[in-house]
Amino acid sequence: MPTPLYQCLIFGQPTPEQVSALTQTISTAMADFGLLSGEHYSISKGYGDEFIEVVPTVALFFGAPSASLPEHRNLMRLNIPIVPLVSNVSNVSQQLPECLRSLNALALLPEDIKLIKPSSVALQCLGLLPTQRRVFVSYRRTESRDVAVQLFEVLSARQFDVFLDTHSVGAATDFQSVLWHRLCDCDVVVMLDTPGFFDSRWARLEWGRATDKHISILQVLWPRHAPSRYSALATPRSLSEGDFAGGKLTEAVVDDIALQVEGLRSKSVALRHANIAGHLRSSIERMGGSIEGVGARRSLVMKLPSGSALVAHPSVGVPTAVTLHEAVRDGDPRRSIVVYDHVGLSDEWMTHLDWLGAHFTGVKWIKSRQAGWELSELEDL
């Protein structure tokens, strides 16, 4: 059996249904990233027979009144993150052993039967999803402002970093530059598709640029409103008259939308990663090189035309100094590059990236849409 790139361990007292749901949801997300069970990752109850200490790992602990974790000391020794899961945050002291009570527990929501939220947190701990959970709300002010503000408040309370034009742009800043920059950095766009949505030039621009960046779109479709032909690529969520109360959405509907956003995150990040990787693959193959395989944290191992190795780290969204740190954290002696999509990033941020590149020479920045041009410089071709 090949050495996996990722490991997920399950501890505590999960039900068979919870184990099955968690395994299925994580496996679906892994497949979106092109990762195969048994080859690239493993999911097991406890350590299992194939556990490898040096592989990136996450542990999920299902709490119960009598649940214990004798493996805690070893998990701490290996620096493995533990995600405590409880039925309600008020039950932490009853359902978690004392060694886990200092950790922020995650409540299992009754409506989350597929365990989407715990799976998302596990993928974040493994480095497959960003720790920042960013959402962009696209809407027409004259038709859906109250619902937009409602979603901003609810999603923010669920630890999403939500961009809403009336709440997220500071004074004395270039409004459109900030808006496009934040769009580039989001995981999911929530589009409030009201009857006049596509009549707005700005709404059409937000839609078109989100699709160009391969960002997943959740289309919240107003009652009795037929979707536009432009929106065929979106994930639809139709509303009925009964979904509204006093001009806002009911609590149950908002909870369902928040869960859908959670589920779309992994698909969106995987799609954007695949798009960057696709540009990179095409460029390196045209030069006479090749992609040799995948590495930890979604990296790609490449062979340049000269035969020398290069590790590429596709960066989804807006790259930062943290992106550079992640590219070198494993101590790989091979040359590394960070590959990102620069289209839509603000001029100010591009200046910042140029400054970082000039002062941190261990990793080179490569723009995905100019990958062939910039890779050629590495080989002096």
C-alpha cells in the first residue's frame, strides 16, 4: 500500500451512521481534489494498522458521557489537531474527557446529517481547505437588501468572513478595487437572484467575474422567478413564499443556506485549485517537462525540461506571507514556487507581492495565467 498523504482518525463513541456519513462526506471532498482512498488518504477508527506518524493527520473525537481518549498523550506528542464533537456546547463537561475540555468544541447540528461542518473542519486541519472561511454576498440593493444583511449577520455568527458591500468597504478606499479583490478571495458567492438581478450592470459583472475565477455560486432563487440562462453553472436553491417572514427568511431556511455554503466550500476550493493546476500542467508539458505526482498540502511535484525537480504550491484566492511559509514549512530541499491567479487582485496587493518576492527569495511567485512565460525563466529557456 502506498504511503498516504493524509490521515483522518476517529475516536470517542460515534454511531455507525455518523462514521458512515463522515467517511462519505470527506471521501466526496477528497475526490473533488483528485485524491483516492487508500492511495492518497485513509480514514480509520483509532490509529488503525496502517497509521504513519509523519503523515499530516487530523483526529475527530465524538463525545459521549462515558467517552475517553487514552491516546491523547500520543496525539499531543505528534502534534495532531483534535476536533471535539458534542451534541451541544452546553454538554462539553458531560461529553468530553477532561483532557479535551480546554479545546473549543464543535456542536453537531441536527440538520447536518451528512456531517458537512465536521468534515470541513477536518479538511481545514489537513490543509486542504483554507482556515479563512470567506463568503461574498451578491445582490441588488433595491430588491433584497434586508435578506442580504440577514445572511451577513447569520453567516458571520457561524464564523464566516462575509463580504457585503455596505458593511465591508472602509471609508476613503477605492470601492470597486476592494470589491473585486475580496471577490477573488472568497470561497463561495451567495447570489440573491431576484427578478431584477441581471438588470444591474454591477450584478452581471460580479456574476461574470466569479465564474471566470471558477468560484462556486449558490443561487438563492426568489419565488416565482425563473432563473436566467446566465446562471446555468450555479447551484440553485429555490425559495417559496412560505420561506419568508416579515420580509426576511425564516430561521430554518437561513440554517439550510448556511449548510449549503459549508458544503460548497470544498467543491469551490477544489475547482479553483484544479484550474490553477491545469494552467501549470499545460505550460510545463508544452515546455517538455511533466507533472510527476501530488504532495502534501495540495502541492504538485514537477520535472522541468532539464530534469531538475520543482515543487509547485497552487494558492487559491489571495496569496499572503502565510502562503510562503506553508511552501517551506516541510523543509523540502527542492526548489519551490507558489502559483496563483493574479487577475482581479488590487494593484496595492500586487505591489505587496512584488515586495515579498524581492525580500524572500526561497520561493518564487508564478502567475498561473502566465505560467509558461515565467517558468521559462527558471530554466533560462
